Amino acid sequence: MKKKTPKVADLPLAGDQCPSKDPSLATDFRSRLPEVVGQMVATCNARTCFEHIGAEPLPSRSQAIAILKTCRELIFPGYFGTQGIDWVNLEYRIGLELSGLFNCLAEEIANAIRHECTRHGHICQHCEEAGQEKAFLFLERLPHLRALLASDVQAAYQGDPAAAGFDEIIFSYPGLHAITIYRIAHELYRLEVPILPRIMTEHAHSITGIDIHPGARIGKRFFIDHGTGVVIGQTAMIGKGVKLYQGVTLGALAFKRDEAGELERHTKRHPTLEDDVTVYAGSTILGGETVIGARSVIGGNIWLTHSVPPDTKVVLNPPELVYKKS
Amino acid sequence: MKKKTPKVADLPLAGDQCPSKDPSLATDFRSRLPEVVGQMVATCNARTCFEHIGAEPLPSRSQAIAILKTCRELIFPGYFGTQGIDWVNLEYRIGLELSGLFNCLAEEIANAIRHECTRHGHICQHCEEAGQEKAFLFLERLPHLRALLASDVQAAYQGDPAAAGFDEIIFSYPGLHAITIYRIAHELYRLEVPILPRIMTEHAHSITGIDIHPGARIGKRFFIDHGTGVVIGQTAMIGKGVKLYQGVTLGALAFKRDEAGELERHTKRHPTLEDDVTVYAGSTILGGETVIGARSVIGGNIWLTHSVPPDTKVVLNPPELVYKKS
Amino acid sequence: MKKKTPKVADLPLAGDQCPSKDPSLATDFRSRLPEVVGQMVATCNARTCFEHIGAEPLPSRSQAIAILKTCRELIFPGYFGTQGIDWVNLEYRIGLELSGLFNCLAEEIANAIRHECTRHGHICQHCEEAGQEKAFLFLERLPHLRALLASDVQAAYQGDPAAAGFDEIIFSYPGLHAITIYRIAHELYRLEVPILPRIMTEHAHSITGIDIHPGARIGKRFFIDHGTGVVIGQTAMIGKGVKLYQGVTLGALAFKRDEAGELERHTKRHPTLEDDVTVYAGSTILGGETVIGARSVIGGNIWLTHSVPPDTKVVLNPPELVYKKS
């Protein structure tokens, strides 16, 4: 094919961080890059491209993670932040962190609301103000979150014989980490902050393998052991003192569609677990009308799509195993 | 034991980033470090050590992640990169990113090929050139990848009642993230680029819990919900419009060994799922000759090692549960 | 409500990294932040707060990760560290890395011991010294760890037909990564280093989905394929040549409580797997007295709470499936 004259676009640029060892080799293919650029630009408008060009900024994932980090430090003072916090500098530290958090959070909430407004064609007049207000309402809930999470730490200690102490739980248990992030995200969800809560819980999902939708409602003294593979759906309701093991799903049974064939998105689709229920590893409980009664124990590997009365132990009638001499 | 005179190697060095508070204390043990260094050097040659000394550089994991990041920004313009992309600067942005990506990718592909050549004792003459060519062929596929992934986003929206909108899916769904990385890695796998595609999918595995081998073949409109624990093997074939839930394995049944007792590494070992199949949470489908017919639905927690005809719903005959009053 | 005069605390501070676009808007809510600060300080002393104020520094998670990184580079020289290691500079590199590692590790171990001492009200006199000693004893075990891990790499190659070569396994297999971190953490656990080993294995859990307690005892030639969802408890004992697939749990059956109703924390609660046992995906084996005999094979999705003799294949009597034409 005809060799093109190199264009300005082919000259080395600030964005080119890995120059190949022998630039002369590159000329042939590099000179054809504008063809690809042209196609990538042309298809941005197509139905087969999701783009976010010229739109209001989305909430920043890295800011969301920074917000979670600061909240965790405020809730468990001295564990995660800069070392050297003591009773003398405590107020100054908390004051500085909290005022920084307020600004960050107000801005990210405003971004989230503004983004939502413009996506739906609304005129956005109060985004900044709403960001400030919701950020403040969130901060006011921090003492409540601290007490809730303290109950979760105690539940972990009481539920796990391998726990060497509270510090180990706070410092290294993924279940507590996921619950902490969920509880923060749930407060923002209750304040009707869009998109940001889900970014937070998906961050928790990524680092712990525990997927709790920010819309779920979960009582105090909640403990998840090991946790990888746990899924808790948007409309699940969980009482106090509940204990889940790895691989437990609280999910939807089947999706209803409305007359137009579209999914119904606002019905209760996930189960209810009353107080002090325990669910062992790998069990799946499905359906918005499924209620597991208080103090019931669901054994491992069970698939449940109906309710269970209180104080009931449900175990699998052990399936027949086949033993072969090999 | 006899105390040794401190050697030059024991003096503080640039690599020593954590000096202990009282260096005098350290002398005793520090002075014995050369013994350990000697053993570590001596055993580098042993059969009990895998080393990569004096070898050609391996592809860089951090560059692989940077490549994925840039591809994602190019495929979904405006979502993940620097804020402030609009229709005026779009071409410049895409041009800059794409030319940077070309250089990086060409270099990493060349590294991967050169590494493979030298490991197998081949003389490596065309690595640089092959790197350029394969990088260009990959970039030419980007518009196709964009269209494929747009179909995956739509499938997620149609499959999940909790999805608040397309932006939330693109921005925070781990299933889409894993599929995006798989689709990029699969293109490189088709171009016979060694090692790099697997580094990419294992990165996805690490952040999403979804393990898709880059060799698997997967049609458009693919949706994985929640996803943690999903495993899709190297020779799996998946049609269009397939939907998988968390914990689904498409795996190998048993490994055949050749006459020398070595594993056969190039046979079809993983199942085929025809168009519009759904597999619910925790099910395992095994074997290279297993075919799940079009539009079939496999319930949760099922272990399947044989084929299923089209339009079939397979559910577990509910195992007997035992209820005990506690 | 009455508007407060802005205080010094409301002026922009170094910690305030996201100034909102229009600072005047913020005044109202910002001026009320001291109320929240006051509550957060006041509740630090409460029973509903876990705090770590004025305490000895905890081991640093980022230092723990840096220690793991250096150990991995020393064990597999040339794979993960700076490029360009060859037989000439090998000794210098290893010497530099090892002496840096010694200082870091001694300091973090000292921190861990000191923290433990003060938490239990002991007077801590020998923390620094113990840190040095245990760090040295650990380093002396590195050649042994290298040989152990080389046997694990070979087991992975022999167990996985998709493995393209040893380099791919070392460079990208999450199972090997988790085992590497576990073996390092286990050495520190044997040296009775508190908290640090668990931080390490929970880091592995986060990036691989594989949760191995540092207290577990695991023989050579250990292979975990795919791995997401694997849980291996504190008192599990695993022989040589064992192979596990994703989602396998080696867990506790039920927790015994002592006369005071407290959990018994020091009994053997997790199973024993003798040499050359294989456990397929999704199976759960529970109980401290459960022993799986040598060379036995446990099929997928099995729930076992009792022992199995050697040379036995245990499979599920396939549950009845229901096929419906849809």
C-alpha cells in the first residue's frame, strides 16, 4: 500500500511514554494510525458506542475511595490514618479530616446529582446546594455509624474462634471492611445520592469479593465470615445479629416484566432474614416474599425459595455419596 | 558464635528504607546476613529454584494494566479518562491516546515474543517488527470491540432490574469490566501474542473474581451478573446473548494424558453454550463435548457433564430438606 | 436555626483538597461542622467506639505488602523486581534486597510485638531485639521457602493443561501467588509473630479470592486452580501433592464453647487432607476430626463432615434433574 507522509500527529508527543527501541521501524505502521483514529472518532456517534463526551463530570472513583478512607479513619480513630494520634491532638485531627471530608463529599455528591440531571434532560439548579446539604446530613450520621460498626466488630469476635482480638478484626477482616463500606454507602443511598453509593460498594466487592447492594437494609451486629462470593441484593432486609458465611446469595427469584416487556425495577425482589439468623457457606435464598424466621439456622449448600418459620434448623438431607475404590 | 566484623554490605544503603530505631541493636543479626545472601545466591542455580536471570525482559504487568486503561478509555470515550473531553477536542484526544497506545503495545508485544523465543532457544529476528504489526492489527479491531461491548452494556441493562442506567453499568459493573478486559485480551490471543493476554485476564480475575481464559470464544450481548467465582476455561465456546450468574464454572471434565503420561494441552476440554442460554448461580458445566442447546435455562447449583437439547429448562429436583425445631 | 460566625477551623486548610466551586455556598453547612466534630470526639471514649488512640503503632499494611514483594523477588529472582538482573550483579542485588528486607521486617515485627504487649498490659522490654531475631530466623528460611515454592510451580504445570509454561504460572497464576504469600506468612506465624501474618494472608485474599489462614499447615507440591472462593481454616492440615479447585472450603463444623459460654479458640477445628488428595470445585469439608485418606478424590459440590479412607473416590449420586420444554 502507498506510504503516507508522516503527519504532525506522528511526531513524539507527551502521551507517548514507551518509545520503541528503533523508531524507524515504527514508521510504516505508525503512519497508518490516523486511519484508525478516524474510525474511532467516526463511530463515537454511532448507536454501537456508549460515549460520555461533553457531559458533566461523573463522580470520581478515586475521590470516592478517598472519601471511604477518611470515613473509616473517623469511625475507627487511630487504626488506619497517619500514626501518632493521641488524646491531645485528637480534636484537631478529627476537625481537619472532617472539614476536608465535607468539601470532597459535597463536591462528589453535586457531581453525581448534576450528572443525573443532565442525563435526564432536567435543568440543574440546586446541585451545589444539595451536595452541601446531603454531605452535612451524612456527616451527622457518623456517630451512629460508629456505634453500628462497633456492634459488628463485637459480633465478629463472638462468631469467629480464629479471631485473635478486636484489633485484628478491625485491621484485617474483609467482612468488616465490606460492611463498613456498605454502611457508609447505604447512608448516601438513603439520602438519594445517585451513582456514588454503587461505586463505593463495587469498590468493596472488588477488594473483598463481597457484593452488597447499597439499597439493602441490614441491622446491627452483622457478621460475614470469609465472605468471598457473598451477594446481597438491593431489596434484601436483614435483621439484627445475622451471620453469613462465604458464598451466600440473597437474590431475586425471577424478574417480572411490565406490559411493555420492560423489567420491573422497583419491587421487593430479595428475601428477608429476621433477627439472629445464621446462613452457612454456599447457600442461596431467593425471592422477595421469602422470609427466614428469627433465630433459624440454614445449613450449607441449600437452595431456598420459600419461607422458613422462626427457630427452625434447615439442613440438606445428605445426598447419597458413591464411594469407589480407585 | 563468633562475631564477624561488619562489612561494607552492612552499611546503610539506598535500598534500606526502614532503618530500625536503634541501629546498634541490629549489628549482631545484620552481620550474619551475608551467610543468608550466600545461600540465596548458591541456590539460584539449583533445580529447586525458578529464576529468570539474564533473560529477556518479561512483559510488564504495570504496562499491561496501563494498556487496558487506555483501551477502555478509547472504547468508552469520556467515561474513564481525563475529564473534559468534548466534541471539539475529541479527535486530538483519541489521536494522542491511540498513538501512545501503539508504542506501548508494540513494545510489550515485542517483549512477550522475544521472551518466548529465547525461552525456546529460537533466534529472535523479527520481534520488534512483529510487535509493530500485531499492535496495529489490534488497533484496527478497536471499532469492532466498541460495538461488541456496546451490545454487552445493553444486555446488562436488559438483564438486571437493579441497573439504574447505562452509565452505572459502564462505570461500576464488575461483570462488564471483566468482559471488557477479556475481549481485549482475546484479540491479542487471536494474534498469537504470548503471555500478555493471560496477564490481562488474571488482572481482571484479581479485581472482579471473574476468571475468563483469553482463549475462550464468546459472542455478543454477554452478561455476567455479580460474577464472583465465575470460571470460563480456555476452550469454552459461548454463543450470543448468554447470561451467567456468580459462581458458574465452564470447566474441564478430566484431563487426558498422552502415551508419555503428559497432559494433552490442545484438545477442546470445555463446554459449548449456544445462543441465549442462561445459567444460574453456582452451577458447574464440564466437558469439551457438552453442548447446552440454544435458549436453554440451567437452574442454580446444578452439576452437568452431558449435553442438553435446545429450549430446555433444567432444574434440580429439590433435595429433601430436614426441618428441626431448635 | 441561628447562623454561627465562621471560625478559624472553617478557613481553608492543607487537608482540604477539594474546594467546592463556590465557597460562599458552603458557609451555612460548613459553619455547623464543629458540632459534628464535637460529637465524634465525645463518642471516642464510649463503649460503642473502637479506638486506637495514643497506642503503639500497628504494623503498617503498606510495609507488609512491600515485605511480601521483596520476598517474592528473592524467591523467584528476576521475575518481579527491577529488570536487568544477570549473573554478574545477582549477588549485589540479592545482598541489597536482603539487607533492606531485614530492617523493614525487624521493625514491623517489633511493632507487632510491642502492640500486642501494650494491648495486654505487659511491659515490653525486648520488642526491638525480638524483632531482629525473628527477622533473621525468617530470612534463614528463605532457601527452604524457595524449594517449597518450586515444587508448587511444578505441581501447577503438571495439574493444568492450560499452562503454557512455568513463566506464565509464576507470573500470572493467582493460586501460586496466594500460596507464596501463605508460605511466607506461615513462617512468621510459626515464629509467633502477632497480627502481621494475618495482614499478609488477607492481602492475598483480597487480590486472589483465596483465603488461607497463616496457621494452616500445608505440604509441598500444593496446587490451587482458579482459586476464587477457596477457604482454608487455621487448624487445617494438608499433606503433599494436594490439589484444590475454586470454591473449596476446609472449615469448622461447629464451635465449642467453654463453661463460661466463650468460644474455644485453640482446638483443632479444621480437617486433615493426607498426601495426594484432590478436591473438585465447590466442595466443603468440615470438622477437626475429619480425615481424607491419601490419594482420595472428592468430587465437586460435595458436603463432607466425616472421614474418608485412603484411595477412595467420593462422588455425588447425581441428583435427579427435571427437564422441561420451555
